[in-house]
Amino acid sequence: GNSVTQMEGPVTLSEEAFLTINCTYTATGYPSLFWYVQYPGEGLQLLLKATKADDKGSNKGFEATYRKETTSFHLEKGSVQVSDSAVYFCALLRYGNNRLAFGKGNQVVVIP
Amino acid sequence: GAGVSQSPSNKVTEKGKDVELRCDPISGHTALYWYRQSLGQGLEFLIYFQGNSAPDKSGLPSDRFSAERTGGSVSTLTIQRTQQEDSAVYLCASSSRMIEQFFGPGTRLTVL
């Protein structure tokens, strides 16, 4: 079936540090891939997406590249801010399907 | 324009009671989804509507759960005879193009 795996555990880092959150997937066919962010007390917001291999999604300084050969969609940001503190979810949507499959999420805490 | 709205934002109920959760999708979005977010299970798909019909109910965890959508707009998720394991945040999302799903703020359900 379709599944998404995110690295275990929260991520704590200092302001202006480089952020990487790993995401790998298992799916038949060619899914669309997403990163969603959930700020404290709020719902899920779409951060970025990529719909085919080698596409790069980007938004608010975050980037992720759809790597078919490694079935990965790692999220990166070069210089984080305190306001980036949130939970980040990787997700996939298989073509012709209707449900998002989510990873477990990673809590990111940015310390001033 | 207005995003997806859900009500109530919080609901506390006693075990064995019935609850109704409401979702107002973005105007014009034909697809509507319910997900559940809990600490142990992460984000799980519950049900998908296209218009007023639900072609995929496979995520509903038991026959105590049901949902309907009327007028191609508002949806209600009903949980009968609530149990403590039903405690979670219930998220609604809507979509116009079956790719990007836009989420509401969720309803936090606590079953005592």
C-alpha cells in the first residue's frame, strides 16, 4: 500500500540553522507529494507540493525535491526562524486515489 | 475567500453519548474529506465525498461512525455511543481539483 516514513523524533535547532527533515515513501505509480505544516493551535496548511519526478516545490524559504530514484521528498530550509516552530507532515496522494497518506510528523522547535 | 470552517472547535462529551461534528467546505469545492488526528495513530483518513455521495468510506473505524453531506456543501460526521478511544482531533478538508486539499482548524473531541 501507500505509506510515508518520516525520521523519528522532534527536531530542536537554533535560529538561522539549516533544517532538514527526511521523508521517504512507498507507493505504486507516480504519486503527488506534499509537505503540510501545523502551527500551534491551528489546522494543517499546505506548505509545498511536487507532482512529478524531479519537480522542486518551494515556499517561504522551504524546498523539497521529488526524487523517484530514492523515493524521497526531504524538506530543507537554509536559515530557520523562531516562527518556523511547528509540526511538519509529509504526505502523498496516489494518482486516481482520493486520500492523503501522511507520515507521523516532526515537531520542529527553533530556539532564539 | 473564506477557508474551511468546522464547528464546534472543542467538544467534551461523556462516554456513550452521540456527537455531531460539522464542516463547511470552501465554496465551490466538490470534494470533501474527513480525517482524524490522534497521538497514537497520527493522521488517518476517514471518508471522502464527491458531491453528496461517498464513494470511499473505507476509513471509518466502526459502524458507530457515519457521515453525510447535503447540497454539495456542508457535511456532518456523527459518532454514536462515543468511546474514550474516539478522543482525537477531527479534521475536514475540501478540494476542487483532487490534488490540493485545504484543511479546516479541526474539532477537538474529548470523551470522558
